[in-house]
Amino acid sequence: MSDKKTTHFGYTQVPVEEKAGMVAGVFHSVAGQYDLMNDLMSFGVHRVWKFFTIEKAGVRNGHHVLDIAGGTGDLTASFAKIVGDSGRVVLADINESMLRVGRDKLIDRGHSNSVEYVQADAQFLPFPDNSFDCITIAFGLRNVTDKDLALRSMYRVLKPGGRLLVLEFSKPSSDLLAKMYDRYSFNILPKMGQLVAGDADSYRYLAESIRMHPDQETLKNMMQQAGFLQAEYFNMTGGIVALHRGFKG
């Protein structure tokens, strides 16, 4: 019997050391159509979720912000406007394709000098201790192999008093909504992915990864175990999405 450690890739168990490469393959495939698919999949509501995240982040002029798994840079662009020339915003993503799409998009929007781009693994952030006033990770934590390790890494690079915000799909608050959401996720979403991005499998994985992600209370407890104080969450769209927030003491 093998003693090799495994983890979940959607509903499939895979060796721990292989998951990151498999997730990378998904995002290499979808990077070019990522923004369009976000709009289609959420009917545009993802913009409301992100706006709420920015409101709860409490970022001000001069702050240093790290946007992990920042993808195509929606949050990064907003934070760059807020922190101004005296601040710092880092767009970090483990996936080269996503980072390239995000960089090109932000440069086109005039953020060529105000944003730094770093290819980085959330589990092993390449920044000194106490570097950032705020860290965000939107729709990225569920893809991380060791979420506890990643949360501790984020805690380390936050300044005392700094805050982490995790925007992620979560558990719907009603059984009826959960059933409707399941039907949409597993029947419609892969077909949409095939039509728009030419890739049904990646969107089937994304649906599965959402179901394997910790629910609201579990993630809150994980943040507390990592050291975060005043950990709390805000449900949106009936709990389909939740924003978790915690502070470094």
C-alpha cells in the first residue's frame, strides 16, 4: 500500500506534488477568456462581490497591498487608484498565463508604473515579514494545495494591524438554492466553458473545486488557527460567495 500523500483536485485524489501543476494547466487554458467567462458565469455579479471586498478592505492612500491570485487584476486596479503614488500594490499569481493577462490589462488601463507583478505561490510568499497593510485573495484559496500553510504565509507578511480578505465561493444558505446552484454548476457551466473557452473539463474542475472548499465556519476557524483576530465572514448572494476578513495582532 502506498504511503504517498494525496490531496483533492476537484473530486479526484492526486499526489500532493502534482496538484499545483494540474491547477496551472486549468488556468493556462482559461486565461484568455477569464474575464468574459467571469461575467457570463456570474451574470456580472462578480463585480458587486469585488466592490464589497474593496469597501471592507479599508485601504487608504499610501498603503501597501498584496493581491494574491490576482489573475486579471480587477482588485489590483481598484487598489492602485486608492493607494496613490505613495502606496504600493503587488499583483501576485502562481500562474504565468494569468499574470501576463493581468499585466497587459493593467498596462492598457494606465497602471504601468503603479503596480508590481510577482509570480508567487501563496504557500511560500517571497516577501519579508510585516510588509503589507492589506492582503486579498479572490477566488484563489480553493485552488491552493495546503490552505493552512498559505494562511500562515499571509499572516507572516502582513503588518501588525493589517488585514486579510478572502473572497471565495462558499456554501449556499438554503437547500433549495444549493440544489439550483449544483444543477447550474455541473450541467450548464461546463457547456458554457466549452462554447466560450473551448474547454469543458476546466470548468467542471472549477465547479468541483468549489464543492471541496471549506464552508464559512470552517474557513473562519482555519483563519483563527493561523493567528488572525476578529475573524468574520459576510455572505453574499445567499452564501454562494462569502468574504472572510481577519486581522493580524
